[in-house]
Amino acid sequence: MVAIQLFNEIGSIFRNTPTFALVLETLLVITVIWLLLHRRGGGRRRQLTKEEEDRIIADYEPEPLVADTDPNHPLLHTRVVQSKVGKRIKVDGHDCLNLGSHNYLGFLEDQEILEEACKSLRKYGVGSCGPRGFYGTMDVHLDLEDRIAKFMGLEEAIVYSYGFSTVASAIPAYAKRGDLIFVDEAVNFAIQKGLDASRSTIVFFKHNDVEDLERLLIEQEKRDQKNPKKAAKTRRFLVAEGIYMNTGEICPLPELVALRQKYKLRLFIDESISFGTLGKGGHGVTEHFNVDLDEVDLISAGMEGSMATVGGFCVGSHFIAEHQRLSGLGYIFSASLPPMLTQAAISALDRFEREPQIFEQLQAKSKTLHQKFLRFSKLTLRGDELSPVKHLYLAQPAENFDKELKLLTELADKCIARGVAVVQAAYLQNRERQPVRPSIRIAVNRLLESADIDNAFEVIESVSSSVL
């Protein structure tokens, strides 16, 4: 009876199983049997003699762990700082005016912020040694997130412990394989890594060229009409920077918002430079253009510029922040921001709210330096006049990339020797989406005086004339 019942059950299985499944299973069984027999039959190999083994071992040359490196590579000869970083800095023994550090508001040497950070150090210690989800969340982290959200007038914020990982984690937390992301071709390296991690289809448009972006959106619309089912499932994102690190130029946010509305895009803005520098209250590019915050789905920013600390944040709706607490890899797996640096960010926000005139002061200094630096005879200036980040390029391009970089490095070294600290912008050229032309990156500090700007111009002009 048991045998008959088992036979009936097997027959039932075969009757209810689709034919293609039975064929596939049969083929798999035959393949496994063939592989077993083939391996058994082909496993016999000729044994090498002792002399043959010794010869093979003697001729073996292992591949080097590290490829040959140019001994003159600039990263092997770094400039050494021997003082506190501020408006002035001591580099390789030279006391210099600092035009290289992204200390836009001069908070790195602010005594009040330093004292508040030291109080936090005595209370909490140096760090948490754990991610936010594993004993890494302290009350100062929650206070900072609450303060940022209120300052920006949005529902919620999330704080990361490293500026680079902020936008690099935020993008792949939302965009996935099969999604479309339209991106300005001049975006910084952190955004590029976030795009890579998302595995989405990336479409680059020309830098700050809204017409080129709309052309690409129209082309995509035509493709969508051919496959409406796929189009209905495809999410679309638009990614830009408030002020571009690689060019110093401000994004045309009102035009981007108009295209966002027209083509149903999700808009992400990285405000690592524009936060704390643009707008009457330092709220960034949305305040600068008087754009409703509801038009931007996610705002991210590094705190390593205007706030004079480390880390970064994303701010938006409750959903935007909460989703990253589960999907933002840089948030989940990184040790939390040290409490003393978290307190430094809170103290910086206190200054933002208490002294809004500091933003107007920074913008005025940026304009003054911009107008002065337009007069170089051997160098050309790029960047918006309000931007605290500007780039100097050779007015007469060199024969090749390496020659141009070498000239700019020599120019920076000689400027440092004469008391003005500037630095050539560093890029991982073999990893960048497209080669970035070498430049001297200038960072404006609110504490600069007119005499400082005049002196910096004279030194750079004199050195560039001798080098070039």
C-alpha cells in the first residue's frame, strides 16, 4: 500500500509539473552526471619530474605587489604644516597668508567654538568608537540633527561622520539599478562615487547648460514613448552642486527646478560649498535664488568648509532622513562623529543665527578678491564672484597636462616661499569621469583684509610672471 501511494504521488507531481520544467531538470541532471564523469576521466595528469619542478620554480617571477611609482610624484612630497590652521599658516617653515584651506568663515581659529569643543571633550571623551546604531549615538548628535533641520526649515536631518561619504552614501540609498540620473558633468568626486555605487544609468549634461539638459530629457521622453511599461517603472533623478568645487560656479537652480517640474525629476543638491556661504542667512543656494525648499528633494552638505569641523549632513523630509538610517552605508558602518567636533558644528550654527552679517562679509571679500584676481597677466580666473572657491588657470595652456601641472606646482612652491600659501587642485585623474584641467584652487576667508588680498595678488603676479 505504501509503495502504491508513493507511486501515485510521484505520478501526480509529474502530471502537475509543466513540461518545460521537467525538460530543464532532466538537462541539469544529465549535465551534472557528465561533469562528474568528465572530471573523473580527465583528472589524470602527467607527473612532473623533480628536475622539471625545480626549473619551473627557478623561472617563476612573481608579479610585484605595487607598480612602479614615479619618485617625483607630488603626493610623495607633501607640504608639512607646522602651526594651527587659520588665516595664517606655517608651511615648511614659511609663515604664510592662507588661501588654500576651506575655512570660509574663519571659524577654525574662533576661540568661542574652540572652548565649547573642549568642554565637550572633557564630558564625552575623544570619540564613541562605534557607529550610530551601536552605542555611537550621543545626545549631541541628536541636538545637531535637530538644529540643522530647524535652521534649514525642513523636517529632519541626518549627520554623517565624514563629508565625502555623505553624498556618496545618499545617492545610492535612493537610486538603484534601472533608474536614470541626469548629472552635471562637473560634479565633484564624491558625487561620482555615489553614482557608481547606485548602478543606475547615468546621463551627463554639459556644465551649467540647461539647454543641453533639456535636450537629453526630450530624447529620453521619446524613448519612453516606445516602451511605456518600462518608463512607468523608471525613476528619474537630477543631481547638481550649489557651488561646484571643480569650477567655483553656482548652479542655475531656478532653471533646474523648472525642468524638475516639467519632466517629473527628483532633485538632489550638494551644498558642501554653498551652505554657510550663500544667501543672507547662509542657508545656501535655495536662499540665494529664493527657491522654495519643497522643490528640492534632498540637500546634502559637508561641514568641513563653513562650519570648520568634519562630517556632513543630509536634510529633507522625515522619509529622506529615516530611510538613510537604514540604507546610508556611510552612516551605518562608520564610527559616529566625535562629540567635540559635533559640538563645534552646533557652536557654528549658533554663530550663523546670532551673527548673520558674517555671510555678507564673506560675500564682500569674495567679490573683492575676484575683481582683483581678474587682473593677472599670466593666469585666468574662473568662478562666480560670490563663490569662496575660485580657480586660477594658465592663460597660455602648456603643451600637455603634465607640463601644466608641473608649472602650477612650481608656482605654488614659490608663492609659499614668499609668504602666500596656495595649492594646486588635486584630482585622481585616472578615476575622474573626464580629465580635469590643472589649476590653483583659491579659498576665500572672511577674515581677509584688503591689504592681504593686495599682497596675495602682487606675490602671485610676480611669481607667475617669473615662472611662466
